[in-house]
Amino acid sequence: MRILLFILAIFVVSAGIGTRAEAQNYPWCALYSGPGGGTNCGFTSFEQCMDTLRGIGGFCNQNPQYNPPAGQSAPRARKHS
């Protein structure tokens, strides 16, 4: 019985210490072209997004669900050249 209580105590303490997981929040999304294209909203800059798409096709858009951290502003839209 003591072992069970000890294990339970360890579990409760470790659950209380852990930090909560949060989804990453990035301002740019790559929209891949081609059959079954997909979306990847994991880019911190427009240039990074475009570099990823070079050679495979697609385009970059601002992430509509992006919430910048306090003190920062959302990225401005860029025109494709």
C-alpha cells in the first residue's frame, strides 16, 4: 500500500511540475500545389516560406490564425514578384 501511495505521489508531483504543451504559432503558411497539395504554417518569414517552395511549387500566405507575442505586430502582406 505504501508503494502505491508513493507512486501516486510521484505522479501528482511530476504532473504539477510539467509545463503545458502549446502549438507553435508562426506568421506564414506554405500552400503546396499539385495533387493532394497541403498547407504548412510553420514559417517565421516570407523568405523562409518561399525558399521552401522553390522547385516544388506553391505560394505563401499570411497565417490567418497567427497571434503575435505581446509587443510585436503581425507581419505585413508582401507582393509576389
